[in-house]
Amino acid sequence: MHGLGELEAAVMDVLWQERPLKVREVLDRLETGKKLAYTTVMTVLDNLHRKGWVTRELEGKAYRYEPALSRAEAAAQTVRAVLASSGDPEAVLMHFALSATEQESDLLRQGLRKRKRLAAS
Amino acid sequence: MTVAVSLLFGAALVGWLVPRFLARRVVSGGDPLVAVVAWLASATAVVATTIVGVVLILLPGHGFGQSMLTALHNCWSSIQHGSVPNLEATTGALGALLLLGLGVRLVIVSVRSAQRRARTRADHLAVLRIAARREGETLWLEHDDPLAFSLAGRPGVVVATEGLAKQLTSAQVEAVLAHERAHLTGRHHLIIAIADALANTFPFLPLFKLAPGVLRELVELVADSAAVRVCGAEAVRDALLKVSRNGVPGTALAMSGTSIDVRVDRLTHGRAPTSRRRQLFSCGLAGFTAMTLPVLVASGAMFAVVTVACPA
């Protein structure tokens, strides 16, 4: 399962560098260390198409694959999806400088204000 | 009965006062990790003391010869005979039922939220794995906003945007990544999940009610001080200022009055983090103190009552 995910990432990497490509051309450009089967790459591309990562067009007998979004667009969409979920109270991810403000408590800041007042007086 | 009531009183007092005390300690420069340990230990101690208190009410005279079941049976038979069961048995039975209900609720809430977290995490990872470039343990997203976050799990991942690398110096980037890695190694996501579950189950005492908010801020301070150990306070502070000032489009982040203030203040005026060994010792001490505190308070209260009520 994990291996398949890595493969999807590698295939998208190839397509983001050069497009559009046929399955055979993707296979030739993949640098995964070991030789992959044609059908494996075809399955991966099929999965990516089903998940909406790539679009395809029939050319002759074979499909030509193209990324649905540019890498930057995909990144932006990912960031948006991740930020949208950060409002929920589930402790899945933590931002470096963005806390769930509604969950924040005043306790520490009250203390800080008090200390600053004391320091000022 | 006296012992039971003092225990309940001790638990309530600790649940009421400990948050304020810990917040004051942290704001005046105390180690946030010690505060986290003390908070969680106090929560455990308050729950345990309450359970013991309720059980003692159900065992009148603390004579353990009469079991809880007999007490319940007596209570039931007196109801059947049309008489009012004695006060101890009623309050005890009610308390036990309430505790049992809360316990079941805690389990259900925890399991449900764990499942939800696993789903959200899997969704995020599925997208991140493809959209981001992997470099060692960090996933890099081709995005201009300077952002960094950590995603819980085994193993967790740190995600950063290329905007972060562009707008921050390499020392500052290293500080941000060290901060995020500290969240993962410290299992901070789990701490927050526990805090959420506790607050959902026992929404009465400040110790439980405030736990999600305060612990969220405390683990940020813990991660900051871990990053300070690696990269120095200046790099962490400058990174924090840069990233938070930039904010994120679509999410209003007002600088003043957020936990960022507390963090920046600490990074500017705070002392250097103590050695690991000393930190471990302080955490152990704080945990032990917090665990025994409700019982100590209860004994104190009982002693006071006895002195006042029965002057020798």
C-alpha cells in the first residue's frame, strides 16, 4: 500500500516535469531503481486518473496523460485543505504559528498582561 | 463519610486552583513541560480521588466488611419498603452511577475521536504524498506562503512550504523544523487529544474545562524551548515573528492577544532551557506532587474540621 503511494508520487513527478506522456514514456522516465512492469505503471496512472490527479486523452490506441493541476496549484490546494481542517478540534496537525484561536485559553495571556503591568508600574 | 467528603473536597479544590497556579508559574518563566506533566498528573489524581471518595461513601463507616453490593441492596430494599434510603447510600449510589456514566462517555469520546483523527490524517497524507516533495523526513510543498506544520502519526511527518525556505534564513528554517519535530517526538498531538477528551467528558472544573486551550499553548512553548536547544532563542523568535506577521490568506490572525505574544515574550525574556536531566527530575517531582496533592488537601481539610469540631 505504502509502495503504491510512493509510486504515485514518482509518476506525478515525471508528469510535472514533462507532459503529456504515454504510459510507455512515463515508464522510461521513471527512476525507481528497479525495472517496473508496463501494467504496474498503467494501473498507477489509472488510479491517479480515478482520484482526479491526471487527465487523459485517447491518441490512437493509447492514452496520453497530463497532470490536472500544476505542482504549485496542487500544493496550494493541499494547503487550503489542511488549513480548512485545522479549525476542527481534532489534534491531527499543529501549525508553527497558527493555533486554533477559539480553543485558546486566556489563562497564560492574563498572566502575561499582569506581569507587564507590574513591570510598568 | 468525613474521609469521603474531604477527598471529594480535595479533588474539587485541586481541580479549581491548579490551572491558575501552573499558568502563573509558566508566565514567570517556569518550564512548560513541567506544567504539562503537572496538569495531566493532576487531572488523573482528581479523577482517581473522586472515584475513591465515592467508593468510600458507598462503604459506610469505611468498614470494608459491607460490600458495595450489600449497600446497594439495602438501598433498594428500603425503597421497596416505601422508606427513604439513608443519605449515604443514596448519594453514594448516585455518585457511582454518575462516575460510571462519565467513564463510559470518556471511552466512547476517545475512541470516536481517535477514529476521526486517523481518517483526517490518512486523507491529508494521501494528498501530501503526491503534492509534496520528500526530502529526508520533511515534505516540501511548492507554495509561496511561509507555512510549517506537523502531522501526527507513527511516524509523523513535518510539512513545510518553499515560501518558508525563501523568506527565512537557513537558521530560522532549521528552528521551525526543530519546533515541528519536537511536536512529533513529544507526542504533543496525543496530549491535545487527551485534553480534548477530558474536556468533553468532564466539563466542570477548570482543570478539565481549560485543558484543551492551555495545553495547546503549553506544547507550543515546549516545542519552542526544544528548538531553542538546537538553534538558539534568536532564530526561533525571528522565525516566529516573520511567519506570524505574514499570516495566511483567508485566516485572520491578529498578532496581539494570541498565544504568539506569550511565545515571543518567553523567547525574548525567558531564561535558557535547563539541562535535560534537570528537566526530567523537575517533571518527576511535579508529577508526584500533583498525584498526591488532592489527598494532601483532603487530609488538611479533615484535620481542620476535626480541630474545630472536636476541641480536645
